[in-house]
Amino acid sequence: MVMAGGMIKRLATGTILGCGIFVGGLANLHAAKAQTTASEVPKQEPAILFSADEVDYNQDLQTVTARGNVEISREGRILLADTVSYDQSQDVLTASGNVSITEPSGEVTFASYVELSGDFKEGIVKDIYVLLDENTRIAGSGARRSGGNFTEIAKAVYSPCKVCEDDGTDATPLWRIRAARVLHDANRKTVEYEDARLEVAGIPVLYTPYFQHPDPTVKRQSGLLAPSFGSTSHVGTYFSQPYYWAIDKSKDMTFTPTYTTDEGPLLATEYRQRFESGQMNVVGSATNDSEDSWQGHIDAEGRFDIDPTWRWGFDAEQATEKTYLSRYGFASPSVLTSNLFTEGFRGASYTRADAYYFQGLKSDDDRDTTPMVLPHMQFHGQSAPAKYGSVTTLDLDALSLTREDGADSHRLSAKAGWELPHVGTMGDVTKLSLSLRSDNYIGSNVSREGRDDYSGYAGRILPLAAIDWQMPFVNNEGAYHQVITPIAMAAWSPNGGNPAEISNEDSQSFEFDDINLFAHDRFGGLDRAEDGLRASYGLEWGVYGPDGGYTSAMFGQSYRANDNDTFAVGSGLEEHLSDYVGRVTVSPNRYLDLTYRYRLDNDDLSARRNQVILDAGSLATLKINTSYVHFTDDAGSEEFDEREEFYFQAERQFNQYWTGRAYGRYDVDQSDPLEYGIGFVYEDECFIFDGRVRRTFYQDQDLGESDEFLFRLVFKTLGEFASAAGL
């Protein structure tokens, strides 16, 4: 290699332990080690890898100087510099010019000048700049390093935000922490500050004499989390300060005490634990409200494997009041379900045993009339395909349902089935199904319309014979192919399959649509059964493109030979000929997905149920999500009378950082809004701002309408600050 001045460079690369050239007092190995006797075995020193463009060794001064692209590696640490000098007598290494030290953890320290001990663990640094995980940076005028672990930085600045040059001047990061002193503990993975202030856009907004947080490599560590505060019409002004406790590697817990001005203090907790066989998560809260009454809730879940076949689990959901969850901002479904179960999977067989307890949160729900299920046992078995592909099935079901006030029901059911599929020479697909089902009930206080309540045994035998048929016709036109499929189903069961002595517990909710048009029994449970001769017929059409786009449609109707009260008036199945049901889906590309589902009156084709779902556009331009539902007052809905509702949501990403969203829900039937809101999100590499304004018009028992302003400020790698304020 030739230098500019004609000097011949010397490239030294190798293991210093072997050549005695550099670092660690090894330059005089030829003298000191020569006195070692044959019986003495020298201690193995850590290997040092070294390379440079030029190396000078002064034996009198016991110094080694390396210049040009110097690289030294020892015990996983790598030092790079323009010039490195090592004083063997003092065991001191100095480096200057584009100095960087890379730790085994990935942390990189940059400096203009470094003075270190030979093992890199002690020393001082000038003009330090530390790059931590997730591009987080700490910079300072100088630093002291001790124990290979602590880095103490004077006049320091901490920030994960990128700093770009603007007209030749260093731009101010979006946020940073300035401190008189910063200590980074690499073992504990903490960053401590003295006399620290938080600056946003260069403006100081918060001061603290002491502050500590985990470094960005830490995913979980005990300590205070970001507080939140705000005001709502339900609890008044509140302040929450969560504390996170990392108990060990497998479990943790979060305590969130909350002070409210109108309802008193509240304590919420969340406990999480992972086991070798599963996991558990328990959320709970408790408060002594303004009426000096203790209130609270629990929401727990656990899933555990017993062996490769069996597992067990639980869900526990309870609240002391129906509006407690909504009042204090917890998720509030219409029913809280507690469940203890075990289940097993083996081949095509499935076994499950359950116990259920329910708590309804609607205004008319009564705990005394709410059922408890203990137990509910199910088994489904299916044989391997036999000759001609036939399959035999066996279903067993046992249930015991009791109430404090109302009907009790104890059920034992068994069903044996046999299916034979067949594919014809024309491509038609036919399946023959035969089954025999026995349902046995012991009930008490079973309500019978027009008669006294019944207590005692009730049963039925339900044979079923059904045949399903479909024949797809395919037409290929270039890159597109079109499929037209006529579909038909016919089934028969004896008439009178629903005696009044059987309590209907699991088949109360029913909706006739394109999904269950061809089902042999359109009830979802076992307490009600479809009887008599019935048939369904329809046509399905679809055209499919080469890039995944498609358009499809389905239209069909059902026929029932019986004219009885098996299905309620308005269900669409109460007459011989049912309503027409169908769907249309248009999805030519990833920017448009439109689905329309409908049920039309069989007499005048008037719409009894309509549902439209539209997803269109993209975030870069405008993404729209809309849905429209319409049930007429004679549509047979168990949950709603006449209902017509429209939901709209629009989202757009304005640039790399800003995204906006607006939404609204409107009751078309009552000409009233249900809720609407608007929000904006800003996110970059170090910061998130999420702001939303929402107005709701719901009336939930003792909780009325509300106006809310919500926002989140997330300082990435540092913490989160959140607020919710009622207007």
C-alpha cells in the first residue's frame, strides 16, 4: 500500500495476544513471559482483534500508536477511530477522530476524544453521542464511563426524534429532555436524570429535579406509568396514576388508583401471568361511591392446556351495577358471561363441558329470571369416510338450566346421522343425509300459552331425511371465468316437532337470510326444531377476474308444506312460500368492496330487511366505510322493532404524519343522530398525538347523553400522557 508522501503503510491485523503488539500490557511478552517455567501455565487472556493502516511501537516509552481506519475488538466491544494510542505502563488507551464504540448489546457511543482503560470499561469521553435501541439518542459535552456499565453524561440531551439540518442549522427536535446530568446503567437498563426539563419544539414545558425511565431496550420494568386526567358528567373531574409491577418474567400487575370529585376514589388492577400450559388475565376494580356504597367489577380470562388433547379455561364477568362499567369507562357489553369449561379435540371428534352464569345489563334484565347453566355437555363424533365416501356422525348434548324465578329445563339429546356425497358425471354435486334425533326434557314451570304452566317429562323423536344438490356451470372468457350454480335442498321431518311442554331457551333469536336458506334446520339451538316437508331453491352467480376481483350474487326462496306456528309471524317463513332472500357483492379491486343483503316480501317484493356495507377508496385519497340497516316493523326481529340506521366513516392520510377521521351514526327512522365524532392522529418516529371529539345521544338507564373530548400524547421510549375531558 502506498501513502501520499511515499511512505509505505504497514497493515497489522491479527490477535494481539499472539503477536504482542497492542493493548493489555502485552508488548513485552517476549521478556516477561520468557521467565515462565514449564510447569507454570499462563492464564488465558481474552483475544483482541486489531487492524489499522499504520502502527508504530515505541519500546522505550512502552506505547503503541495506530493510525488510519483503526479497529479494535475485545469481548464483543468494537472501537473504531482515526488514531488510537495505548500506554502500556498506565494501561490507558486514547482514541481521537471519528471515535465510535459498539457494545455487545448494540448500543453505539460516538465521540471526538476517548480515554479508556485497556479493557474499555473505564474512562472519559468528550463530545459524547450515544445511539441506543430504536434510534434513541443521548448527547452531551462530556461523559465518564465506569465498570463497563455506567455512562455518566454532563449537560445531556435525550431524544428519539430525528434531527435534520435546516439551512445549515441544526433543527430543534420535536421533543427532548435536557438535564444537568444523565446516568445510563447498561446492566439495569435505566436512564436517570438530574435537574431535567422536558422541551417541546424547544420550549420548556415541565421540570423535575429527578427523573428515571427504562432505556429503549427494556420491554417491561416496574415503575410509574403516564397519568391521565379529565372530566365527565358521570364521575366529575378525575385523575389516574397507574403503577406497573413487573413481578418476574412470567407475570406482572398494574395498579391504577383514580380520584374522582363526584364518585370518590376508584382502584383498578390488571394481573397477567403466563404458565407453561397457558395464560391468565384478571382485570378488576372497586370504589366507594358518592352514596357510600361499595361498587366494582371483575373481568377475568384463563386458558390452559392439560395435554395435547384436552384443555380447560374460564371467563368471569360480573359488575355490581348495570351501568357501573359505562360510568367508569370500562367496556360494557349487553350481557356479562361467566363460564367454566373443559374441551377435548381428537381426530374429527370434539367434547366439551361447560357451566354458565349470566348477568344482563339492560334495564329490564332481572337476576332472578336470568338462567344459570350447570352443566352443559356436548360431544360430536365423525367417522372416517367409508365406502363411496359416506360419513357417520354422532352428537350428544346434556344440559341443566335453572332460575330463581321462572322455568327450569333439564335436557338430554342424542342424534345419529349418516351422509353420502356424490359427484355426477355432469359435475353435479349431490348429498343424501339421514338422521335420527331424540330429545328428552324434564321441565318445571314451563309456560304454555292459554294453559297452565307445565312441570314434568316431555320428549320427541325427530327423524330427518334431506337431499342437497347443486350443479355449477363454468364459462371461461379470456382471463375471466363465470360460474352459474343452481342450488336446491329438500328435507322432511314429522309434523308437530315442537310440543308446548318443551321450554324454548336456546332458539329464541332467529333471522332468515341467505346464510341459512339451505340449512336443514334453521333454528340455532335444540329446543326448537323445523318440522314437516320443506324445500329451498336458488341461483348463485359469480364472475372472477385474474387479479382477485370478483362480482357475485345469490337469490333464493324456501317452501314449507305445513302452515303452522313453528316460525313466528314476520320471520319470513310463516307462510308456505317464504320471503325472497339474497345478496350482491361487488369487489373488482382492493379499493372497492360493496355487499348488499336483502329480504323481500314474497307477495309484493317490498323490502323487509336491507343491509348495505361499503368499503371504498384508500387512505392516501379518501377511505370510506358505510353501513345501512333497515328492519321493518313486521320483520320478525326478537331484539328490535322497526329499525333504520346509517353509519358513515371517512379516513384520510393527509401526509406522512397526519391522518384524519370522521364518523357518524344516524337513526333514520327517528330522524335523530345517535353519535358522531371527528379525530386527527399525528405520528412520527418519536411522538404520537391522537385527538378526538365525540358526541353521543344514547340514554342508558341513569346515564344520559354526553359530550367528550379525548386526546393522547405518546412520547415514544419515554411514556404516555392521556386525557379525557367532557364538554
